[in-house]
Amino acid sequence: MKYQNLAPARTYIEKKLRDKTIKVLFDEEKTKTEIARLVRTARESAGLSQREIAIKAKTTQAVVARLELGTDTRMPSLMLIVRLLKAANAHLELKCIFDKAS
């Protein structure tokens, strides 16, 4: 199935994101999705199952699954992310990107 013209949807989303509350919530979900992708990629690159990485990181398979699926309503702690990445022989590199002035 080919994509139809997405301009109306894009316009609608851009309009909604002008609302600061919606933008904050959207950015939080985007961050959780990026963290989930990061952890899953690291785990798979290390050839570990969710259970194996959980044991190495001293957490549970359920925590790893919720994090990777993005179904946890809470933002994962920085220490949990660091432990999971370390268990996959990876490390976290942080950087700060400033938004353009509005």
C-alpha cells in the first residue's frame, strides 16, 4: 500500500506540538523510544537474551522487556540504562543539544 498524501496529518501534528504540554509529553515518549531502541540494539549486538542481560545488570527480564517495548509508564533511571549497557559491553555517551530559540 502506497502512502497517501500525509501533509494534512503532518500539519495537524505540527499544530498540536505547539501546545507546550503536548510537546513535553511527546518529547518524553520520544526519549523513552530512543532509550528502548538503544538498549535493545546493544543487547542484540552482544548476543544476549533479555533474561541474560537482566541477570548481568541485576534486574529482571520483565523490566528489560517493558523498557524495550516502551510499555513502562515511568522513564527508566540513568543508572538502569548504564547497567544494561555495561552488561552488553557498551557505554553511554551523553551530549546536550539546544533547541532553536522560538
